Amino acid sequence: MLYCSPMQIGELSKQAGISIDTVRYYEQRGLIPAAQRSLSGYRQYSDHDSTRLKFIVQAKELGFTLDEVAQLLALRTDGRACVEVRAVAEAKADEIDQRIQKLTRMRQVLLSLAAQCEQTSDADPCPILKSLEDLS
């Protein structure tokens, strides 16, 4: 087995493409294990920590919340069947579909209101502002 020297938090965060504060936050949330400390008190991370952190970043990019990431990490660690992981992924895809539908409706409303602006003179109230006032 190859020995890899421990890396400090700056190198780990750079490898994962996230901030040092985010690494600390993930550690605080228990998504990555607490780092070992050098004699001088610096956090030291392993390649395993880097792999785990990249997993978290990828899952976040796919839209998973930190709670869902924790669930995926638990399934990964427990060696659970792909069926359980697939169920989590399908639930996330359904949630994304619902958000897409909602965003599509929002877009249609905004485009409709913008079209009304084109038909309004400067003397008339702005239809977008009026619509927002009517909702409150």
C-alpha cells in the first residue's frame, strides 16, 4: 500500500473546489470525519477524506441536500444494495421535475407580465409592479 502524506485543509479544499469554511462546516455536520491534528494543531486530511469530500460536492451538484448527502454516505458506507440508492435518486429526480414545473409556470407569468409592459404607456401603472402589489 502506498503511503500518502497528509494534506492540510487548504489543499483539500482546493482539490474539492470548495472553500476552507465549507470543509470545516462539512466536518462540523459530520459529513467528513474530524481531521487528525498535527503536533502544531493543523488539521491533516487523507486521500480517503478527499475522495469523500469530492463525493459530497458531486452529490450537492446533483441537487441533493446535506441531509440527503448524509443518507447517501450512510448507504455507501453500509454497502447497501443499489435498490436503496436508486430510490433516493428517483425521489430527487421527482422533486426536480416538480421544481421545473413550478419554474416554468413562474417564467410564463413573468413573460406575460413583461408583454403587458410593452402595451402600457409611461402614464399607466407598470403591470408587473401592480401584479406584485395585488399579491401582497
